[in-house]
Amino acid sequence: MPIKVQGGKEYKLVAERLVAFHEDYDHCHICTDVKHIDGEAIVMKAYIKRTEDNQILATGHAMAHQNADNPIDKLLEKAETTAVG
């Protein structure tokens, strides 16, 4: 269920967008890779591939830094979700 964000616009959660993606693009899949990781930050790459030939159709990147709001054990999840979403 979409949530309201600043300005009253509706925002769909990444999980909801993934369901819609798989319904609309059943001939594609999403992959993720860790591009950099250390004790303070992680960089993730997400990409959409066409299943029949593995051609990359789109990419996304995200970086997450460790801080009080992002403990080290949550960085991978945050960066991957952001890269995909």
C-alpha cells in the first residue's frame, strides 16, 4: 500500500514496486552486486537483465554509510534496497 510523503504524493515501497516489475516484465530479472565494501560504507549495483540473452537493460547504484541511523549490520540491506528501488 502506497504511503504519503512530503507534499502529499504517494510513494510505493520497493517491495510493491518489485511485485509490479515482475508482473509487467516477466521476461526480465534483477541482479545485484557489491562493488565496494569496508567497515564504513558499501556500494551496490543493481541491474535489470533480459532473461533470454542476459542483456543488461538498466542499472542503478547506491552507497550507504555507517552512522547512528545505519548500523554496520544494516548497510548491505539499505544499499541493495536503494539500488534496486
